[in-house]
Amino acid sequence: MYNTGACVCDEVPAAIAECQRAGITVRLVTGDALSTAKFVAYKCGILRSVDDDDSSELALDSRRFNELIRARPGRPVSYRRSPVVP
């Protein structure tokens, strides 16, 4: 049982589904625990289940996100509408 108190606005799952249908890979990054990211990603429709182990790159904690962006030097990563370049 997960109870993070995280609320997801009603329109978020539909917006994410629309992005996914358009071929956009939607990811969720949190500064909180990975379990929180997975729970919120599930509620948003990014993950099919909270225990989905095949989705390790869809719900990320900040440590993993930083590892990924630093592994691609010179390649900006879109984050909050502005590029993040390691």
C-alpha cells in the first residue's frame, strides 16, 4: 500500500496519454523517494503498475536523473521548459 498524499489533477492522465500517443516518452523525476515517483507516475498513467520493473527510466529519483544527463555530455535534456546541460 502506498500513501504519499500525492494528488494528481484530473486532467493529467489524459494529457500524458495524449503525449504518449504522439510518440513522446513521458518521464517523472522526483527529489523524493523513488517509491513516491513510481506511485505518482502510476497515478498519472506513465507506469502500468507501481511495481513495474521494466520502467526504470520512466520514474526516476534525482540521483538517477543526474546520472543519465551526465552520461550524455553535450546533449541537452528538456526539463521544465529549459534545457539542462551537464
